Amino acid sequence: MGAHVFGAEKEKAINPAIGLELFHNFTLIHDDVMDDAHLRRGQPTVFKKWNTNTAILSGDALFAIASQYMTQIDDIHLRQMMELYHTTVIDVCKGQQYDMDFEKCASVSLDAYLEMIRLKTAVLPAACLKAGGIVANASASNLQKIYDFGILIGLAFQIKDDYLDLFGETAKFGKTQGGDIIANKKTWLYLKALEVAPKTKHEILTKAYHTKPENPSEKVATVKEIFLRLHIDKLALEEVRKYYKGAIEILNEVEAPDSRKELLRELAEVLVNREV
Amino acid sequence: MGAHVFGAEKEKAINPAIGLELFHNFTLIHDDVMDDAHLRRGQPTVFKKWNTNTAILSGDALFAIASQYMTQIDDIHLRQMMELYHTTVIDVCKGQQYDMDFEKCASVSLDAYLEMIRLKTAVLPAACLKAGGIVANASASNLQKIYDFGILIGLAFQIKDDYLDLFGETAKFGKTQGGDIIANKKTWLYLKALEVAPKTKHEILTKAYHTKPENPSEKVATVKEIFLRLHIDKLALEEVRKYYKGAIEILNEVEAPDSRKELLRELAEVLVNREV
């Protein structure tokens, strides 16, 4: 899509697209080890199916193979692509570290949370779009705009993800409702609640989040009720919409024929309106 | 040294040199997790000092930072350097996988062992020298020769390493004498012994290597005696010398002033004659 906006054929973009997809999968393989996640896309994770060593080493090798794909482009774009790619890798590593650090922090500001999801999640769609722009010879200012568009839809996507975990229809979303609450995950919902909650609710929230619940669904119900009273559900959707709007505004500024932006507009809409 | 042979100033080589050093350290951080190694250079390994997650993630980030250094060279060398670098990374991953696989194999051929140490160990000095050659604008044939020289001194180094583990002076080498035997590591010594041993010794060797010893130093003594009777110590040193000679022959063929090859000749000699 990033290449299409700027008029390039998809053949130009296919190798870096494969590279970024493989890079993403490498990070998932390692993240699943670090997060002790047993399922991914409904399948056992690599370290559960095989073992930790296999997950570490096949991740490393996949990272290198991803890097090879990133270089399968014209010479004139090679340096710019490598710079984007390496910066993105380092950003994603930082994001994962912040995510793990936050689990041990008593309090995390919403700003710190947004920076974490920017690094861990949003730089990837941003880098994908920019990579397409690079092979399409887009100008520096257009590359920056398409990147920023990617960041904003990435942030919107993650906050919607946090929202759906608790307020989505379980059947569609395919996860346990409130899984983040059970796992004491400091999501946007929780951090926003701490920001707006009066002192009494504050204590109930932090206490609920720092004890291992005997009855998980009871804990989810308690926290959900507090969230609803504080209108965190509405605030979350407003926040998603804010980023969505910002993304569309930037997309409008991208110098490209309007017809070529259609796919990206649809993408942004799908991500924001998704219910699963 | 690789740049120096072909007349380039070290400033040209410093960034990829840092990159390859960091890459090497990334592989050590992950290898130590996989091998459950508690000490490295006399210090606690990253995963022992911190934890496995820190070792996985800081390794990944270090890999990305190493890759950034590899690109800090002139545009005309960028593609060739990236190809060398990514191939080397994949080779080293393969070597580590073979090394772990071999631990579970009843028998490993000497050829398979040599291929394993070529991938796990020897491609690194080879890639370092070739990287220097690339920034020094060396010809394709000279690059191949300096690479092959690196492979041969890498193989010589590793077999000498296997030799010193059992026959080196403990104080100098700084490890437990026979540590490889205690750990049932299939070294060149062991595999060569299996190749040349008569059937009776063969059984004693394989049995010793497949039981957890009650008395480790007794096991080392038993195996060492068999090795000595089979002259494995002399055969190992002959093998080291064979690769050393092969390396010097290739170095002689490299088209460069003899004076500029002096450092590499010294390097080869130091690696082969080292006693620690």
C-alpha cells in the first residue's frame, strides 16, 4: 500500500514487504518466550511446540533472513531502507523492554504507555508504509507523512485492542473477556482509570491489580464496573477516534492522487471500527 | 588487518570492525543462554547476572546495533558488505544449531564436526578479513583468498582449542582440565579417537561418554589414557598444522605486498602455537 500510494508497482515492494513480515514474525517468536505465551494465532508458540533454544535460534536466523529480503531492492534505495529497518528493529526492542518493565512498575503514566505502544506496535505499520514509499521514490516530506500516518493508525489499533479485550464480544474477539485484567496488564483502560478515578476507586483498582484473584471473573467484573462508572469505555473509543482523525488528516496532506489513498483510508477505518 | 593487507587505512575499516565485534558478542549472549553457560571471560553471563529475557532482548538489540555499524561504509561497498554480513550471521546460526544437535547424536562424523566448526567458529575471522578487504577495494579473487585464509586459521584455532582443553596446562588455559570430556562434548579428539580406535577401546569410550561419571577426574583420566595410547594428541597437533600450512599457502597467493601480510602470518602463528 505504501508503494501504491506513490505510484509504484507492487513488484518493487514485494521483497522488503516479505522482509518486514519475517522481521515481525521473528519478534513474535522471541516475545512469546519472554512473555511465556503458549498460544499464537490459535497454534502453540514455537518455544512451547519445540523448546526455548529453538525459539531463540530460529528467531535469530529469521531476523537475518528478513534482513536479506530488506536488501533485495535497487541500489539507490539500499542505504535509506537499511536505516529505516535498523531503526525500526531497535525501536521494537525498546518497546518490548518498556512493556516488560511496566509489569514491575507500581505506576506508569499514560504518556509512557503511549510511547511504549508507539515503539512496540506503531512503528511497524509506519515502517512498512515508509518502506513502500522508499521503493516508490517518494519525497522526504511524503515519507515522513506516510510514516506518521502509520504511527497514528498503530496507536489507534492498540488502544482499540485494549478496549476490545474487555468490552469486545468474546466470541468474535476469540479471547477470554478481560484477559488483560486477569493478567494485571497495565492497559490504556487501566492507566486512564487511574488518571480520572477519585481516591476511593483508585485504591480498589490498585488493590485489585496487585492481588492474585481467587475468582478471576469476579475480579474482571469488579474492575469492569469501575471502568464503566468512570466512562473509560467511551474515553477509550474517543481516544481511538482522535488518532484515527489525526491519521486521516495527515493522509490528506500526502502529495498523491486521491484515488491512490483509498486503500489506506479503508485500512484506517477497518482498524478503528473492527470488533474482533 | 584485512583492510591493511590491501593498503587501506584502518579508519575505513573501523565501523564494520565494531559491527562484527558487536555481532560476535550478540551471538555469545544468546549462545550462553542456549548452552546454559554461567561464566564468560571470567564474568557471570548476561542471563545469569540478569535473566533470560534480558539476554534474549539485549542480544536482539545488539544484533540490530551491530547491523547499523556494518552500514557505516561507502555506498559502493554497501551491498557487498550486507551480503557478506547476512550470510555470516546465518552460517553462525546454523553452526550453533548443529552444535546443539550433535549433543543428542550417538555418532557424528569428523567431516560433520569440521563443517560445524567452520560454520560456528571459522566464518567469523573469515568474514572479518573479507570485510576489511571489501572496504579496501580488494578484487573478488583476493577477497575469496583472504576469506579462505580466515576459514583455515579458524579451523586450526578450534582444533587447538579442543586439544588445549585436555592437554593444555590448566593454569594457563584457565579451565578445568578435560572440561569437554566431563561435559560429554564431542570434540575433534573424541571423534578422531572413535575413528581410529579398535573395537574394545571404542566401547570404553562410548560408554564413558554416555554415563554421568561419579568421579569426573577419574573419567577424564580414563579417556585421556585412551587418547594418548591412540596418539590423538599428536594427530590433533598435526591436523592443526595442516590447516595452518594451508592458510599460509593461501596467504602467499594473495596479491598484496609481502610486508603487508606480516601481521596475518603472525596472527596465524600465534593462534596455532598458543598454549592458553
